[in-house]
Amino acid sequence: MLSIIQKNASALFCAANHTQLCDQITLTLMRGRTPFLALSLALALALFVTLVSRQPATTIHLASPSPVALRSTFTSQLASPGWFRFAGSKTTKGSSRLGGLFSRRNAAAHATITGVVARQIFDSRGNPTVEVDVTTQDGMFRAAVPSGASTGVYEALELRDKGDEYMGKGVLTAVKNVNEIIAPALLGKDPTSQTEIDNFMVEELDGTKNEWGWCKSKLGANAILGVSMAVARAGAAAKKVPLYKHIADLAGNTKLILPVPAFNIINGGSHAGNALAMQEFMILPVGASSFSEAMKMGSEVYHNLKSIIKKRYGQDAVNVGDEGGFAPAISSNGEALDLVNQAIEQAGYTGKIKIGMDIAASEFYKSDDGSYDLNFKVENNDGSGVLEPKKLEDLYASWKEKSPIVSIEDPFDQDDWPAWSSMVDRLGQDVQVVGDDLLVTNPNRIKAAIEKKAANALLLKVNQIGSITESINAVKMAKEAGWAVMTSHRSGETEDTFIADIAVGLATGQIKSGAPCRSERLCKYNQLLRIESEMENPEYAGESFRHIALG
């Protein structure tokens, strides 16, 4: 046997691009007396390489009978089941039947997951977070998980290491869960089967639940989400469509809409070091004719605001917060609104740009008596900023009378259901009352809010729930109830642009990704500009941002 191999075979071994994690071995059996013997040798060598390297042998081409030429290409992308494809051209007798008999994957078949690798990287606040690479025959697909500073108590568990390193915020346990538990279980799966894979990770590999559903306390929502996002990218590549189109397909949506950007241009609350209680003051260019024009309007208002703040409060006042907005040393929320209105007017966009606010009221809720302390950032304050829920609602209504406010997020604590319902009843016709901490992108909490009429808009944060499938279900439930949906970043962001594609694919109509400043914020907006440029007839949500049903 050895003499036959030496006499009739020549081998060329070459290492392919390391990012594809593959080796290619090309074998040409120059001449053999018996086609069957040549075939047997090729199969034996294919099996040997597959077992030794734990890589799949993907293609065997049977060529002309004299000389009998067999070319075997072994492509590896980590361990996966071996795939054999026989393609005959002027084949030897019986080789076509062998091709049909042994064919396990044809050219039209989907790719499969051949590798999953996680690592610890850093977010925009310098805290560790999870990054995941999913590999298929189509390549490597990467996703990075964001993290919030102002987090709702009902969010799925973000697994942190605790201990001394990184102030207890390391994510090596979550990384280990991906590499040792999730990765082996996903090998060989079809990346286009997003729902199947997400449900498998959430319900079988993790399996933990609380009163609001799957809480992911075993593996960590940050571990599961990183894989879920990367799988979605791999699925899009397998279908040879953009990510936003793949997401739309997963949701059964045919309506692709570019969202209104909600730029957070003044930061307060937990995102800034000033005394402002309210967390975000945003501008929404609903009067723009396109997403590109909306970006222009947002940028011009941002820079006008910068010059106003610098002139009024000095150079130090134009320092920015976690999300790129300015954080001037002011304590009055009304003063912040005045600055925004002035910047809009100075830029020449009065009437075309509306205002949104993220109150993040859970941050200053007093659970002992059910009141809200607007001076919570001032130590030993005199209590003059403490308001009952009804008085706080009155304050919101007064701001609405003075400014073009169309969106108020988290106006009350996540458990203050009666206050939410009262707010929707009073202001919900003209203002979207957005649930963030209240809803945490959780279908069960969304259902409860629909029943209580406690909100009329969902803030979509994929890391709050922990998988793409659950996020899609949350959006579908909200839209079926007639709600608006705003896609959102987190204060601890990365350069990942996934939420831009999800905003278009799910036709959410709105996206907030911070100010037009800081690259981890702008990368999302820039991705939307790319999407706009490649769409044949791009449609911008504009004034209809609250009323876009899935197509």
C-alpha cells in the first residue's frame, strides 16, 4: 500500500489565511490502475486529515479517467462534521453514482457553525465586556456586547466576575461560559436558524427563570447575546443579504425604514458629573426629508449648542458625558431645555426638530415614601426638590407646554405602575411615554404594561433581554399594541453597529445612539448612512416615527 501511495500520489500542503482558521491540502493522484483504488486512497487520506486535524474535508472532485485525477480540498474552520461533495466531469464508470451516494452538501446548502470563540474586551467607559466570534464556511462574524450604567432591576442578568479585578466588573466567567458550554453545543448548526439557536441557548443551555421569564443567570445575558448577535451576522452572510434584511426576514417584515435619530446633546443623571437629575435631553429631526439630512440637522444643532454653552458658561462647560452630550455645570432641568431650544433656533430648525427626554426616574425614586428627589445628586440637600408622583407629572406637563417635547422616557420608577398609567392618560396623545427600566425589552413586562396602559412606546435594548429572537418578539408585541419603538444603545458602548441594522430591519422608526460625537456613538449613525446609500428607494420615518407597523 505504501509503495502504491509513493508511486501514484503527490501532495501539496498549504496554510490558508489564519483568520479563516483553515488548512488546505490539495492531493492529486497522478495515475492508478484502478479508479476504485485511487478513490479509496483519496477517501482514506481525507478521513486521516479530518481525524488528525479535526477539520472537515469539504470537496472531492473526480476528473478524467486516464490519468485518474482526484483533487481533494480540505477546508477547516475549527471542528465540525466532515462534509464530502463529489463533482464528476468525464467521470470514471460509477463515479457519478458515488457522487450522488456520498453527497452530503451541495453548493446551494447553508453554511454551518464551525467555531465560536469569546474574549474579554473593553467598552467606551473602560469596563470589560464580552466579544464573540462565530465562524462558518463563509468566514468569521464578530459581535460585541454593550453595557448600561443606569440599569433596570428587571433586566436579564449581566454576568460579572466580582472580586477585586476591574472593580468586580470582569467578564471572564461569561467568556468561559461561551467557550466551554455554548461553543461546543452550537457546532454544526445552521446560522440562519436564529430562533432555534437562541431558544436552545436560553432555554436548554441556560434554563434559568424568574417571575418575568428567562433570566439567564447561569450563563449570563452578556454571554448569550454576544453569540446571538454574531450568529445573526453569520446567518445574513449565509443568505447573502445585508444584516438589516436578514433581521427583517426573521421578523416577517418587508417594510425597511430608516429611523429618526434621537441625539442626546445634554447629559445629566448617571451619565454626567453635573447636578442635573434628568439623564438625557435629546433632539429628534422629524422634519428632515432623509436620514442624511437628519444627520446634518443634528450636527449643526450640536455645534450651535456648543458655542452657546461655551459663551455662557466657559470653556470647561463643553466637556462631554458618557454619550457625547455636553454636561454643563447646571442644576435646573428647565435651564437645560432652554439651551436646547436656543440651539435649535440658532441653527434655523425651529419646527423641524422636536425634543425628547430620558428622565431615568428610578435613579432618584425614594422607595420609602414613593416620592422623587430631583436634587438627589446633591449631598445633604434640603429636600426642596422632592416631589410626589402627581406633582412630577405636573412638571412634565408644564415642560410640554413650553417646549416641543414629543418623547419622555422613564418618567417614573419601574414599579410605580399607577403613575405611569396616569401619565399615559394625560399626555400620551401628544407624547410617547417610553418604557425602559419599566419594560427592559421583556415581552412579559410589555404585556403587563399593555394591560395597565402604562406606556405607549418601547425602548429596545437587546442586552436587557439577552437574545435577538426575544428582542424581535418584544418589538412585534409592542407594534401590535399600536406602540412606538425606539432602538437604543447603552452608555457603555463598543464599535459594534448591530443596532443600526436592527432599527432598519424591524422598522422601529427611531434610534438613539448618543450625540453626534465619540466614535462608539457615531459608528451606529454612520452605518445607517451606509444603509441609506445602498437602498434603492430609502424611506425615512420622519413625522411618522411613532406609527410604523411591521409590513
